[in-house]
Amino acid sequence: MPLLQIHFSDKEITSSIKEEIHQSGAKILSKEIGKSIDFVMVILHNGCSLSFAQDSQTPCAYLEVKNVGKLPGEKTQRLSNKLTSLICDKLRVRPEHIYIEFQESERHLWGWNGATFEK
């Protein structure tokens, strides 16, 4: 159910860094949101045409965190801190060049395995 989507401006990322981002991102979402890692999806789009403050030369990133259910302020604050640290460390993006959008979805608006999560 939790989804982390990362849009990153640089084209070159080693396969080992990609794997570290996938693994660490999934663990962060699972722990902070409190859902099984078996349902966490991580998408990494590198080489995106992104700019921040009209600067398209400095690396920047835009992250989306989507979840079925609520994301209260204390969770989004912790997620913002941990995901920013991950992106700074692995992709060398300065924290002031990262935006993170959080989205809550109702159970009937999220599909999986041919159905939705609505009971």
C-alpha cells in the first residue's frame, strides 16, 4: 500500500545505489507508516528534467509518498526527515533542493491483486 516515488535530476546512478535506495526507502516507509514491507513499492525515476529555483544544473529531487489511510503530522515529519537524509546521503542532493508530497488515499481508491483494499 505505501508507495515511495522518487524523481531525480541526474542521469547516472550506479545499480548498487539504486538498490540501496529501494531497500532503505522500503524499510523507512514500512517502519514509519507501520505497514508490512511486503506491500511497500519504491519507484526511482532518474534523469528527470527537473529544476529548482530556475536552476536545472544543480541536482534536485521530488518525492511522493502515498498511503492507504491517514498520515498524521508526526509521521510525515519523521518521514520527511528520514527520506531527506536518504536522498542527501545516496544521491548527493542538498536538503533545500528536495520536495516531498504526502498523499492519503481511501481504501476503495487503491487497487491490488484484482480488487481494492476496501473490505
